[in-house]
Amino acid sequence: MAWLQARNAPRMPEQRLLPGVLLLKAVARALREYLQLNDFWRGGAFRPAAGIHLGVAIALRQGGPIAPALHAVADKPLAQLMGELGDLVQRARSGSLRSSELSDASLTVTQLGDQSVDSVLGGSILRRWPWVEGGRLCVMPTVVASLAADHRVSDGNYGARFLAEVRRLLQAPDSL
């Protein structure tokens, strides 16, 4: 969060990054190493996805959710992803999504941090006390992340390693 605040401080509001963009990029980068979570189970078999296209859960103004895909997330700079995310949300709410955006998502990310929700099995960034960092008690911004996967393709251990990689990437935002 300190990295994000420092990065955003000199920028105009329309150029700032949201924490959710860092999460999307970290998930996409982790999927490069954990390809079994970037797939589909169709016709009784594992089918790898054509690319890392993340579904983004969006609440529609008229009610209900939708999860259109952001394409090739792992390969894009954060600023570009932020622009594409804003465009995707706007088009989802105006009903002008492309068919590929409605069918290509290989993994969906739900993040309701802007609503101060602690859990939908995925949650917001909250300051927690007590936390131990460097042998000292402190208040630390944390987020609870969860993963649901098809056990015909993956298992809990594989999923836990994937989440640990997402955590590692979020702890090094310059690498994103």
C-alpha cells in the first residue's frame, strides 16, 4: 500500500492505480507458473485456456453481477490495465461488451475492497492488529484471498502454492 500511495501521489486522479489492478496483475503473473488453474474442464477433459484472460466481477447499476474478461493481463503494464479496467467497467454497465469478453475468462477475480467488505471469499485491504513484522508487533494492511478450483484438475496444495505466489508478487509491486 505504501508503494501504491507513493506511486499515485504525484499523479492526477485519472492516472492513479487502484489496488485491484495490482491484484489482477499478480494473479495473471502467478498463473504463468500455475497453468492448471488457467483452464477449463469441458467434454470430460482438461482444456488449457488460449491465454491468461481474467474475468473481473462487476456489479451492474441495474443490479446483478457480470464477469467480463480482461485479455492478456500478464503482459500489460499496470497503467494500461488500469485504463482497460475502467473501460471494461464502463462498457459492462452500458451493455456494450464484446462477445469475447463474455466467454474468454479462464479465472475470475472478485474484489470488493471499495465497499469495505471483508469477505466474499475474497475481501478488502484492512489494517489488522496485532501483526508481527520483523519481530515487532504492528498494524499491517492485509487482505484475505481465497481460491475455488475444480479438483478434477487441481488440488488444495497446488492452489495454496498459487496463492503464496500471488502474495509474493504483491509484496514486490515494482516487479508487476
